Amino acid sequence: MDSLQPLGHAAHLTALLAVVLLLARAGRSAARRLRQPEVIGEIVVGLLSGPIVLRLLGQDTFDAVLPGSALEALKYVAKAGLVLFLVGLAHELRARSGAERRATLWLAAGSLVPPLFAGALLAGFVLLEDDPAVRGDAPMPAFVLMVAVTMSITAVPVLARILADRGMSTTSAGRLALAAAVAIDSVGWLLCMLAISLNAGSVTGFLHSFLGLGCGAAGALAVRYGVRVPAVRRACELRPRTATVVLGAAALAVALTVEHFGMTAILGAALVGLAIPTGDHTWTPVVANLTRAGRALVPAFFVVTGITVLNQAFTQLSWALLVTTLVLACAGKGIGGYLGARLGGQPRGASRRIAVLMNSRGLTELIVLQAGFSAGILTPALVLALTLMAVVTTAATGPLLGLLDRGARGPEPARTPEPVAVAAEGGTR
């Protein structure tokens, strides 16, 4: 019987993944019907599925359906999907980084500095409230910096999808917004790593964190020089699927090593993605395969987050915290994005559209939140407030752009009566 246990666990995990993927498909379908980015449907359905099932079944039945061993296995699958997806995302950020110009720098500064200030205000609000369930026990510098970073993110993948869906990818405003988002998220990841390092709280812990970063950087450099070896390149060209598996295993090894030293695995994955050379047609399909594999498993991350992080946070979240988070997030990105676009030489109409685009946070925000939560900086209640903010701001992007487009067209001109109709009423005067 003991020999059959691994088979039973594998079957249980396979069934769970099948359910997760079906939920993700349903979420994508609902999002398309509502004219929203598909990731919004995946996020909402994934985050809510666990808490809803728990309420319907009760804790005992829920534990029987999803025992601790199965949940742990699902966590590892979610982590692997997140790591693989982030390798592709970081590689894309590096590939697009050359698009920076003067206007991009102004927009990036406007969309980064005011949101960071808004995040500091949110952290100050939490500190004044002095609620341990929201504040946690992280050192103040790490806490304030991490909250500020979470308010500054603009999601590159979701933004690119919104631009493509609305035919704005080739417009000046669309290219400018995407280039600025790349710059913002690149700086955001550096600040995120700094916040996690500050969270060590002691010189020993700080050095331990930097040792983790050092190991991650060493692993990333090994990947960078390894993919340039001629024999490795030839093997990749002959067996791209095998190369995908090897590169994915290397990324997971680096990510788990970084996590072992107290940092988050997400940062290790980002380092590997940044290390892969851009413009190399040999490795482009391999990275694309990794991204697709990670993207397929990312819905498990939403489900696990809903079960482990948000389940208890619903009772700890206050309306004051949620409203304050939403107002500060929209004000920081909206005002900062508009001013940055104007200083970059954009007209008023385009600047308003760019400001709306920069307020889209999507999946990248959830990845940063996971990094802060895993490091013990962010509490479940604060993660829930910031998650709801990310969903609302991303979902509002499309409708707000449509509203601006209708406003730019203005009211339809009044129609003059047709000559035939006038004649029928007795002719013209």
C-alpha cells in the first residue's frame, strides 16, 4: 500500500491542476466577454475560488479535498510556473530597454516618483492606524520602501496586451507608455531587492541576504556565459525542447538557491532572465517556450495565493485602508503620468491616455506582492488591499480609454432633415 502512495499523490495533484486550469479558462472567457485583459479573469477567479469553496464546504471538508500535502505540492507547482514566467518577463524587459529617449525618461520619472511618494503616504497611514494585523513587524525602512514599490508598478505584459487590443502598439503614445513601463519596472525590481535586504534587520541578516543575491548573480552569470558556448548553441539549435528543459532547470536551481538564503525565488528568476542575451535567435524560441510553460502554470499561483494569503485577510481588511489605497494609487499614477507625458512633449489628449495606461498594474503587481509577502514585509491584509487595487486599476484601463476616445470625438452633429421628408410636409420655403 505504501508503494501506491506516490501514485495517489500524483493523481491528486494532477486532478487539482486540471481544476485550476479549467478555472483559469473560465476566467479568461469571462474577461473576453467583458472586454477585459484575460489575466484579469484569471486573477479574479483564481484568488476567489479558494475562499469561496472553503465557505461552501467548511474547513473539515475543505481539508479533506485539499490536504496539506496536496497544497504544498500545488505551492511548488505555482512557484515553478512563476519562476519560468518571470524568466521570460525579465528577458523581455531587457530586450525593450533600448527604447528609452528623453520623452520616455520624463514619463518614467513622472510615473515612478509620485507613486513612490503615494506609497510612502500609504505606509504612513498604516503606521498611524497601528493595527498589527496590517502593519506586521517588518523594520520600518523595509516596510515603507516595499509599500512604495508596490504602488509604483506598471505591468508590462498587460499593458502590451491592452495596446495591441486597442490598436495602439504602433502609436507614439503606446510606444512611449510601454518604454516607460519597462524603465519603471526595472527600477522597481532593484528597489524591491533593496527592501528585502533591509528587512534582514541586522548586519548578519543583511550580509546573509547579500550572500543570496551574490549566489543568484553567480548563477545568472553562469547561465549567461553557458548559453554563449558554441557547442551549447549548436545543441540548442538541434534540440530546442531539451534546451528549454535544461534552461528551465537552471533557472529553478538559481531561484531556489536565492530563496535558501532568505531572499525570494522571484529575484533569482529575474536575474536569470536578465542574463540571457537579447537579439539571439538561437535562444529566443527557448525563452518563449519557458514563458509559455510558466504562463500555463501561473493560474496555480493565483489559487494558492487566495487560499494561503487572502483567506483570512478578508476579515482584517478595513474599508478605510482599501479606499485610501485606491485613491493614492490612482492619484500617484494619474497625476504623475500626465505631468511626465506633458513634460515629455505630449499633447493634452495623448497625455491623458498615457496616464490611464500607466495605472495598469496586472500580474506584475501580484508578483511584487508575493515577493514582499514571502519576505515577511507585507501582511495578508495589506496584500489583499493592494491586490484589489491592482485588479480595479487594471480593469478600469479599457473603459477609461474608451471614455477618453468618446470625449475626444465630441457629440455627434445634429442631423438635418432629408429633402424628401421636407417635401412630404409641404415643401421648402
